[in-house]
Amino acid sequence: MDTLEKLFEETLRDIFYAEKAILKNLPKMARKAKSPALAAAFEEHIEQTEGQVDRLEQIFEMIGKAPRGKRCPAIDGLAEEAGEIMQEAKDATVRDAGVLAAAQAVEHYEISRYGTLAAWADKLNMTEAAELLRTTLQEEKDTDAKLSELALSEINVEADEGDAKTSGRKSKGGRKEAAE
């Protein structure tokens, strides 16, 4: 790559691949979620991700390129990690906490990519593409914030309480939980 335009295109292909991979994995994560709120968050993000793919396809059209992805080892690794958590976690509340954390890792990756792409689109005077990328960037930030709130208000609390029950230690609430 010897131009910013080419770097932009290659990174666009990377995030396109990532979004397609996310669309394959989110339904699995939603099915495995014990928490109805977590499952609903994943289902909502499926619809949102479909819109993000549509925006990426629009940008490919703007630059005169076919919308196709380029393998992204980072997203493949994050998906593999989520898969391992879904398989290995014995306790459903712990699994929810782990899968939520894996989903946030994906969101952080996407936030980084979309922020960079929007900045490059600005530099390349691609105003409409930059606007589309910023729309997606904001959605990713909003999703990350929703996942954080869900983790703090429900998922991590339940995982900690379940752990306290089985270990006989005091939960964060300060009361000793009896082992069941």
C-alpha cells in the first residue's frame, strides 16, 4: 500500500469482513445467553450490524469497488475467544459475563476501526463516506455503553453472586452466601 486511498480501501475490506463475521456469531451468542436482557442486546445488535453492512456497501460503491471483505485475524481471534467461553463456562451467569466481555472487545475493535476510517475519509475529502462511518461509529459507542451498563447492573452482579454461593465467600453486597 503506497497511498492513503489504498490503505482506506484495505481497512474498509477488513471491517466489512469483521461485520460479516459478527453477523454469524451474534445469533449464537444470543441463543447461549441466560440473561434475557443480554440476549435482547445481541438481537438488537444483529439488526444494527445489518445496517452497518449496508452503509459499508454504500461506501464501496462510492469508491467504485466491489464490496468484499479481507480476512481479519483480529476479529477471527475475538470470535474464537467468545466461542471458547461459550463452550467452557459451566455456570450460565459466568458464561454471560464472559460473552459480554468478548462482545465489548469486538465493540472496541470496531470503534477503533470506524474512528480511523472516518478520519481518513475526511482527509480524502470523502464527506458522505465520513458521515456514514461516523453514524456507525456512534452506534458502536452506544452499544458499548449499553453493554457496560448491562454488565454493571445485572450480568457481573449475577455472576459474582453465583460464585459467592458456590465458594461460601461474601458477595459484593457484603452478606455471606451459603453454598448450595
